[in-house]
Amino acid sequence: MPEPQLNLFAAELTPSVDTAAALPKRRLHVGNHILEFTLRRSNRRSIGFIIDDDGLRVTAPRWVTVGDIDNAIREKQHWILTKLAERRERSARTRPAAMQWIDGATLSYLGSPLTLRLRALQDKVIRLDEAAAELIVCLPADSTAQQLKDRVQAWLQVEARRVFGERLPLYAARLGASYRSYTLSSATRQWGSCTADGRIRLNWRLIHFSLPLIDYVVAHELSHLREMNHGPQFWATVQSIFPEFEAARKMLRQQAPATLPPC
């Protein structure tokens, strides 16, 4: 049986810990449109509608029939279609341009711009020049853009492992708790997760962000060792070890993984 875990990114988007991706998609003809949505049953008293990155999510009481749910969607179709269109437009505006993996390209590292400097050498050395804010990458002269990308992302993942490995023990000590293990994640829709037995996963692409945002995710996941939910006591736990969490949380909400340079 799979271990329960909490999804930070999904929880930041909606008040539910459940993820829409785990629910089957349904389809409904609405006027000239075919509307896809996920249906979740709950103990709530009315039918609710949520528009998020997964599209339309409908939450309905267990006693409501599918026919009644379809009728409710048709009644709300103008609002639903308008909000879905707005979401698509906003996503298109925030989608980053494809990064050019060439000498002189820039990327973000710990919240600051870093310029790539390619050197046509055989030794395959990669070195950070902090004073010049440059990442020196040595590769054979005939190397491709994909090889440069792979080399830089491998370095970023090493850095992520180092930084996370420093921050986790610091905040675990503040919490007075211990975690079982931590691994890097390449998820496209979440920054981190924590299982009930203390296994923590952190998205390596957090290394693009400043240290306070990384610390917030670390504190968030560690706090799940005390509270496996997102209730008031959970947020009080986060605040106890990371008092500035509200500002960091707000900033992180604006930084979905999809807004980063494509993997």
C-alpha cells in the first residue's frame, strides 16, 4: 500500500491536499464545447467548482447524481469557460521562452543571474566564478547544445543536493524532529513532498531560487513530520521554525515550476 504524502505545490494552488491528477477525467458536451473535468466526491453540502492548472475540478456531495452534476456544470458554463480561457491566457503569458544553451546565456542560481561561459577544452571541468557571476563550462569544441545543457543541469543538481543537505538538518534541529531520508525530485508540478515515515523529496529546480524560498520549502516539508495536513496547527508549526514563511509562500506561489527554463 503506498505511503501517504503531501504535495506542497498542489496544496499551494488549492485548499485540498488531494491532487486532481489522481482522479479520472470526465467529458461533457457543453454547447459547442467538449469540457473535460475531474470529479471528486466529498461530504460537502453543495457542488463546488475549482479552476486550477489541471483545468476544471468539480467537488460534489456523495448523494448527488451524475446527471445533477452535469446540469450544474451547464448552468455555470459561462463562468467556467471564461475562467478556463483566462487561465490559458495567463499560462501563455508566463511561459518562459526556450533557453538558448550557448556561451553567454544566463540562468538563475540561488536567486541571482549566472552567465554561462563555454570554453573549448577537453577536460570537461565546470567551475563557478562567484566574483564574476559566471559558470565556466569546459567541453570539447564539437560539443552540442544538449551536451552543454546536460552538463550544466548535472552541476545544478549537485548544488541542489549540497544546499538541501545543509538546510534540512538546520530546520530539523529547530523543529526537534528527524527525517528518514531526502531525495531530489524532477517533478513538473510540485516543489516538495513528505511521506508519513519521514521521506522527503525536494525539487532540484529550487536551486534557481533565493535561499529564503528554499528554506520555506524545507521548513514546510519538515513541518509535515508533526502535522500531515495543512490546518492551522500545521502553519503554526511552519511559523515556529521559519517566521517569514508568509512572504516566502506568496513569492513561491508566483513561481510555478513551469515558469522556469524548460528541463
